[in-house]
Amino acid sequence: MTPGDLVSPTDTEPGANGSVERLSLGVAARLSRYLQVLTQAKKMGKETISSQELSDYTHVNSTQIRRDLSGFGKFGKRGVGYNVDSLVSQIRKILRTAGQHNIALFGAGHLGKAIASSDIFADHGFRVVAIFDTDTRKVGQKIGTSAVRHNSELTTVVEEEEIVVGVLAVPTAAAQPLADDLVEAGVKIIFNYSEALLDVPPEVTVHTSSPAVDLLYALYFYLT
């Protein structure tokens, strides 16, 4: 799966009037990629961006980009491009990610610390509100503004902090038991940095992030 693949493949495409029940898999994935580029462009102080520039950064054909965006309204101006700030806001509304969403991070090792200190989630309205680990030596340590908690507190914290996403930065063997606990606690989205193939109910979405897969994806475009 790619970022944004948080919908059913049977969902409908956007209508001509901009209304949408649920996005199709392909549209959601592409809009998420556009948002990633736009968010970075905004941080760099860029005010406008063309469909060709978006194409260069996302490897999506510029015609497809214009078609995707025109399905929700008229955002760009010919010869000027898209207003970055406005388009970021509009795509967040379309993806229903406007506002703040709370994340629980599992694993306070090197990867977990890197994730917790990164802006990658915060840039898109996701906030790491709880960090967990089973190592009692790490429990109580501060990572950023959060103190590491023990995994045994998972259920209570998920409810109290209204956690919507669980991020697994743990060894492969620990991933499935944690996924089971998250499912039981009511979490519907799991972001998996381990190599485990997680078995979850159909109503739970799992996104597995692998540097090797990302490199293969990049290599494909280099070779073709």
C-alpha cells in the first residue's frame, strides 16, 4: 500500500460538483502524494506551484494531476499555477485529515526516537501523544515532550488520548501481538515499520513502510 491507501477499492470517484462519498484508492493515494510535496513546498516558502512541478516530484503525469484536482473544483490559474497554501487546505479537507489526530508510537529505540522528533507527522496534523516500550529502563525517559510509558498502559491511553493511529517501530516478533492489542483497543489504522506481515480484521488498515520497497520503486523509475 502507498500513503493514502486508507479507503476501499470499491469507493467512488469524485463527482463533477466536487462532492464525494469516499475516494477511490488511486485518487486518495495520488492526493496524498500531492499533499506531501505541497506541504514541503509551503515550509520552503513557495507560494505557487505548477502541475508540471508536482509531476516532477511525484512522477504522476501532469494531465492526471490537473484531472484529479479539477474533479473537486477550480484551484489553479493558467500561467500561474496553484496557490500552495490554499491547495494544502483543500486537499486536507478532501482527504478528511483537517484538524488534529492523535498517534501512539511503539518502540523507544533509535527508529522510534527519530520518528518522535521528526516533523513528518506533525506537518500533516498528526500528533504523537504517547510513546510506549517494554524495556523498563526506557520507561519514564523523555523523548521530546512525552515520557515513555510501558506497553501495559496501552488500552487506557488509547481511550484517554483518543488515539486513531498506532505506529509500530518495534522488532518483527513484537509487531503482531501489539497489532492485536491495538485492534482490541479500537484502533483502526496501524502504521507498521517492522518486517512483519500483520494479520488484522478487514476494518483495520495497515500501512507497511519499508525503505527497501521505496528504493525498488525509485529504481524502477531510474531504469525506465
